[in-house]
Amino acid sequence: MVTISAKGRVKDDGTLDLHVTTGLRETDVEVLLVVEPLVLNNEAEASGEGGWPAGYFEKTFGSLRDNPIAYEPPSQL
């Protein structure tokens, strides 16, 4: 089995063209393709979301109000 990681760009029509060199001789193969959209830093910054889901902070702000996280500094030896 050969594992290959590749990045590509989906066209406006929703197609993705890949040309992959496997190093295998001519043979039949089974291919598993996992497509995961990437969020690039500049796209996240441009959207104003910084990679967080829309409305994340509005939904979670104050969620620990009734059960705050206690922090105790480490003891000095």
C-alpha cells in the first residue's frame, strides 16, 4: 500500500483534477479519496472569523459563570 498526500484546488464547476505519481508499475489499484476543505490564514482573517465557527463567542460567552475554573499557581519548592 502506498499513502500519498496531495493538495489541489477545486474549480468553479466543483471538479478536482489530480495527477498523481505512485511509483507503481501498471496495475489495477483501489483509491480512497478524502476531500477536506482548507481554511487559509488570509481567508480566515478576511472573513473576520479567525477560523472560529460563526457565532462561537456569542454562544459560549459566560458559559462558565456558574462553575468557574479555579486556578492555583504551582507551589514553590
